[in-house]
Amino acid sequence: MAQIDLTIKIQTNDRGKGLAAAQDVVANSVLIKVPNPYILLSDKASLSKICSWCMLPMCSFAPHLQPRCVTALKRCSACKIPQYCSSACQRADWKSIHAKECAHLKLLPDIPPTPVRAVMQVLLKILPGSTWETRCANLEGHEADRKKRFNSGSGESWGDFLLQARAATAFSGMEASRIELATSVLSRISCNSFHATLPDATPVGLAFDPEIALVNHSCAPNAHVIFEGRSMILQSLIPIQKGQELFISYVDVQQECNSRRQDLWRTYFFWCRCPKCTKEAGIETWAKAC
């Protein structure tokens, strides 16, 4: 849950749910701070470089971040996958999720892909006979759009997507009947997760939290998501007035308009019509006509 929340939930006509500022804020204000996101895990390439709980990097990996770095990491002695900078971090992760996943990870011949492990963690968080939290399940997953696209041959096959869901189900020791839930979880993580980053913006993992996931996209954002260790933070980029909708960019805004739109369409299933894209698309059309 959020430690700081200066936002209100809104419903828009064309973008669905979103967030707006609950009060006037200046640039670089913390709008939401989530000290322990619903899912936060290191990607495979970073497991030996950062603490799997506090997310602080090894000094040998990021010497420019000293003193916000650690000198040594110790693996989980059972599954050999997560690594920690201290016993306190290992205990915290054990209490949070690793006690549930460790025995399952120990049985696997290799480290699962990051999205698969994320789905495993969600499945293991859900008690038998219960459902996924409403605040997570209500996020957009675009299952119908995903099936339609995959079946048309314009993307990876639906079978490949289901394979990841089946892997997460089997790897977490769940019955096959949970595959539908795993598919729903994977769809929502695919559309609503963030790259967990170091303070210098180096990507090191995957983060998913239903509160910050409500922020809509614009190629001219007024906010962005940053990380301070384990904390996930929505921060203003410019002064924002009370009631003004908050926007972050889901893609690299330095790309050309068409490249941004294609990236958004492939991953998030929408064609961007933000003011920046509308203006630049008009310029591109005019330029091609000349």
C-alpha cells in the first residue's frame, strides 16, 4: 500500500481509469510512494548484481552510486537464486514471498524467465479457493485483443503466451485449473508492469503495483516513475494543478512519432493520440507530401 498518496482516481471518456493530482504540486514532488510494490523482482541478468530485497547494487556493478551500494551478496542456500546484502534483507524477502517460492524454484533446472517468475509469485500469494485482489484483477489485460492479434499472425502465437502461463502454473505447483488465472495475471503484468531501475535509470528488474499502474500515457508526460531502493515512486516533472490528470510515458519519447505509436500498439494495444503525437503526425504527413 502507498505510504504517500497525493492522487485521486478518475474515470475518463477516452482513456478509462486514471489518476489526477489531489492538490497543487510543484515539480519533483512525490505524488505516490509505495515502499513495497505488489511485485518487485530482479531480472535474471541482475540477480548477481543487486540485492533481491532492498535492490541496492553491488559497488563493483555501480561504483558511481557509492555509498548507495553494497560490497557483497549472499545467495539463498536452498534454491540458489535470489541474493541478499544482509540477513535482514533475506528475512524480509522470506517473510514477504520467498518462503512460498523457494521450494518450487529449487526443483527447476534453470531460473524461470522474469515474467514467469512474476506470475508464480502472484499465484503463490493467492490463497487456495480465493481470487486475485480486485485492485489487480480490475486492471486492463487486453486478453481479447491479444488473442485476436496472435490468431491473426501479427504477433507471437497465443500458444507461446499460454506456454508461459502453463509454466508459471506448473512451476508453482498449482493444478492445471489455475492456468486461466495465470493467463489473466500474465496479461495484466504484460500491460501494467514497469522496469525496476537503479537511481541512474539502469533497468534491473520488473515492478508491478496496481496503484501506480492506473496512470495513463502521454508522449508529453507531467510525471514519471522512479525507484529508491525498493520504493516505487510517482514523481511530478512539472508543476501540476489540483484535479489535473497525471500522465507518464510508457515509451521512449525521443523516438519518432510513428515509432512511439507502433511500440504502444504492440505492447499496450492503443494508438496514441496525445497532443504531441497529433502535432508530430501532422508534420510528418505534411513533410511526406512535399
